[in-house]
Amino acid sequence: MEEASLDSEVDLTGQGSGRSQEIESDGLDDQNSEQIESDELFSQSGGQIESDALDDQNGFTDGQKQFVAPAVGMEFESYDDAYNYYNCYAREVGFRVRVKNSWFKRNSREKYGAVLCCSSQGFKRIKDVNRLRKETRTGCPAMMRMRMVDSKRWRVLEVTLEHNHLLGAKAYKSIKKTGAGNKKKLDSNCDAEVRTIKLYRALVIDAGANRNANFSVRRCKTTSDCHDKLNLRKGDTQAMYNYFCRMQLTNPNFFYLMDLNDEGQLRNVFWVDARSRAGYAYFIDVIYFDNSYLCNKYEIGLVAFVGTNHHGQSVLLGCGLLAGETKASYVWVFKAWLTCSLGRFPQTIITERCKILESAISEVFPRSSHCVALSHIMRKVPEKLGGLRNYDAIRKALIKTIYEALKPFDFEASWRFMIQRFGVGDHEWLLSLYDDRTKWAPVYLKDTFFAGMATARSNETLTAFFDKYLHKQTPLKEFLDKYELALQKKYKEEAVADTESRNSNPELKTRCSFELQLSKVYSREIFKRVQLEVEEMYSCFSTTQLHVDGQMVIFLVKERVLGEGNRREIRDYEVLYNRAAAEVRCICSCFNFYGYLCRHALCVLNFNGVEEIPSKYILSRWKKDYKRLGASDLESSSTESTEHVQWFSQLYRSALQVVEEGVISLDHYKVALNAFEESLTRVHHIEEKLNKYSL
């Protein structure tokens, strides 16, 4: 797989890798380390953030930029970077920082662990009680515990954000008791005008991503202010950030990224929950990028990455909020999604017809096939052609040209006839549509795999994932609630379909061996679609040889179909069959469009005495037990992936299966939970042994 080329520096991100279970105690084994307690106090400089002074648009105080709060899974390049970040965050919130504990390797004296806390943490020692200094400590629990990991970065393992005292109402100045060089670095990083904090990807990303694939939240210059920040109401920014923090704590492997403009205002946001990320391992082959809410000027500029699962249901694979329909915003969200998917490129991307989108996709996904959703084009027909004389006749001719042409020559001839007959050769929209025909016309896309998202038939359409949950005036706060409802409904639908597929035997309607074969492997819904093709084999009344070239034979299959006015018509379909390789391909290209063989191809197999459909035409992605298959059984590009990507994918699939089985009953839940806890303990034991031997 082509490596993702992403920038390495991150201005401001929030990434959830789930709550880490690796939490160190305050006292470590004396053989391995020394614990050094420090009462060094650091005051801070900066103003107090008042909630009632938030900007109406993005929730930021005038002249200030709001920091992302510490979160489990954040990583920093060095201890100094981590300390500077926490110190600057404390300055914004209004408290002072103290280093509570530090841990050093005994031999090298290299620091590998630390706890930073609020200066009000703990209480005075007994010997200090009689001193004249006023008691300032309140036993505040706010802290950030971190440790150096194998990558030599510093990872946040535990965070407590709550304070039990009033936060600073006066300005502080933060002075770290260290050398002049470090102090200069600290002052620079905490400068009121420069609030760029380098945060690095969490464990779940670094475990498999290419080292050159670090994502950058770039500060892109735009030509219009209206496209340089999100159109948010007062309090929306805080509501969104609170939601992300809650998801990080409750939703393992939750991931999000934020993009700020030069004024510190939110410009673009991307997020994806754990279940959606798990779907990357299975349903990333074909992606529909839905930007209809952004294009139609909804209250929130929502975009969504949507795939299709093994039941043919739509699945959410990521969400974003974009400031505008600019190439910079599209490139940003595509790179964010690529980072989250560990650099895996989709095979096919479907979008609306847009030159800006086309340019962004060619830049970020150069190896993916980019196609335009035909249903989007057909929805615009009344708007674009409704004012023409003979509109109804033009519309019928257009539909016939698009959906009935089997060869490019047929399409070209039918289009020319339509243009000449109705005198619309100078119609601007039709001219541009014809120029882009290879992106949307089914006759030109027969070599592209669509997994059922092609809309190659006149009665098919791609619907927006949040169609029933979002209207033009829906505010962001309301959408965040509806977002969870929509996902829960989709998860429930998938779970029900899984149960039905596993526990029920579909009714057979023919005596054809193909039907019996597929009923045993396909999910219930996909089998119904294939079953229709088996039934319709009987509408194909003639199968004859047209041409023979060694093992290659071209067959002509005649089919009776309903034409205009419910009249019966006979159509001819050419089917190529290779006896030696057991390959079959119909000119209708049903297999690439929908992922299963058509009635014409089945007729040819049956004509040649084939009793079972070749395994290459039974896709694993449609199987009822697809998400239980091992990594070796999945159709993936593992040979192009790194070793860590394969480890991560396999572990995640295995864990997800335990989770899905573990919620069946209370007994299942207890067994699954105990298994996870035992596994985690054993993994940590291995790490402790490695650390001991490295000393």
C-alpha cells in the first residue's frame, strides 16, 4: 500500500486511545527506580478565563486561545514538552503547578516517570504547621501522571481535571527552577501570543501507523474569513469539547482532531468512535463521502464517511465539521481520516459532483477510484432541466441513455440522439455532465468495485446517514445528542441482523444448487438479493455461444424485461466465460456494482454444468460470520501493511468479538471482563520484566 505522506507536527489535537490501564503507583520497586518527591512550586502568568466573556462564534475569550485539556493517551516528544504543556494549560485555567513525583532509572539516572499536580495538592507536613505561612493546600486532586514509553515519547497515563478550590483570580507568573535555557523554552511556549502545543498521536495510532504518517493540524490561509472558522453558536465549542472528553473516558479508542486558524478559533474538526474505527478492518473498501449538509448550508457544516456492512446497511466511519467547501478543509479532513485508518486507502470513494472535492481526493487518495454518485445527479435533473420545453420527454430520454446503455458506443449514440432531437446541444449543465461522464455513467465504471453503493439502477439512491436526525436549523448541541441516538440505532439494527442471519435458515424458492450454496454462507439480507437473481434466471430463455477462442467463450443470454409502459422487451447480454480459470463476467457488471453474480452469469455457469459458484465470486464481506473471521481469511492488503498494523488489526478484531459475545448475558459479561483483566495483568508483567532486564 502506498505510504501516507502526512505532516509530523501537530498544533493542537485531541486523540482518545481509550482509558489506559497502565497506571503507576507512587512507590516503585527500589531495585528498579528511585522516587524523588519535590515540593517545587511554580506560579503562573496569564489571565483568568471567564465563561461569560466567550466569543459568540467559537467560545473563545477575546485575545486568548483555549487549550485542549489533558487526556489519557496524549503523547509528547520530551518531558519538557509535557511539562510546558501542562504549565500553559494550568495558566489558562488559573492554578499553579507542582512536580509531585519523579522516577529515574537507577543506573542511567534517566527520568522515565512523573506526576504533575496542582500546587494545592496534599497538605502541609506536621513540622510546618507552626510556621507563619498561611495554609494554601486543600488536598486538591487535580493531576497528570505520565511515563516515557518505548518510542521515547512521554505518554499521559492518568488525568484528574477537577479542583476542590477556587481557581486563580489574579495573574501568576510561572518560574521553573531550572537552567536559563529551559526557562527560556518555558517562557516561549507559554507566551500569551503563541499558544502552539505539540501533541503527538496516541498509542492506538503509533502502534501501526507509518512514522512518516504523523498528522498535522495545519494552519491553512484562506481567502475568505467565512471559510476560516466554524459557524458555531455561543457555548458550542465547550459543548463539543465536553462531549469529546466524555467519549474518551467511556468509549475505548475514540479519536478526534481539531484544526485552529491563526486567531485560535476552531476551523475544522474530525472524530470517530470506537465501533466505527473497528469497521475500518472490514468495510473500508468502498466509502461514500457525504457533504450534503455542508453544501446545502445547514446550521452545522457536517460531513460524514459512510460505508456498507455485511448486511448492506450503511455504517458510519467518521464525522467532521468543516468551515467551508474549500480544498484546504477537504484535504484536512481526508488526511485526518487517513491517519485514523492507519494509512489504509479505500478502493473506491463516492462523492457528489464537485471539482474542489475531485482535486482534494486526487491529492490525498491518488490510488483510489473517485466516482460521482449518480443519484445526486438525477436529483438535480428537475432543477437543471425543469424549465426546458418537452422536459418530460427529455427526462425519459436521459434516463434511458444512462441506465440502459451496455456499451460506451451505445451511450454516446443515445446521448447524441437526445441532444439533436430536443435541440439542447448548447445547454451548459448537459455539456458539463457529458464532459464528466466517465466519473458517473455506469457504462464507464464497470471495472470499479462499489459493494452495492453504485446506484446503477434507476430506483436506487444514496441517502444521508443522519437524514432523520438533522434538519437545516439543528444546532450543534442538539446534534451531539442525536448523533449518539443514530449510532445506537444503527448498532442495534446490525446486531439484530447478525442474530437473524446466524439463527435462521432462509426459505428456498427454487431447486437451483446455487441458491442452496449461498443460503449457507451469506447474511440474510444479501442472500435475499442474490436469491432474486437466482429466481430471475428463469426469465432468461436463451443461452447460446457467440464466439469461441480457446478456453474463452462469449455467450449471448436473452432476457425478458419490463420496458416502458410495462411492455415486455427482450434484451441481449453478452457473458464472457473462461472454462479453465472458472471465470465469468457479464456485460451488465453486476458483480462489480453489487458484489454478487447476476442472473445472466448464473445462466452461463448452469449451461456449462457448473453446480457451485466459484469461491472467487463469494465475497467474504457478505458472509454472515464475516466479523468472526481470522485475519488470514479477510480480503486485505496485509502484504502492503506494516507488521504493527497487522498486530493491531488482529488484536482489535479478537477483542471486539469478545465484547460482542460478552454482552449476551450477565454470565457472559463476567467471564469476558475477567478475561480482559487477566490478559492486561499478564501484558503488564511482560513489560515489567523487560524494564528490569534493561537496567
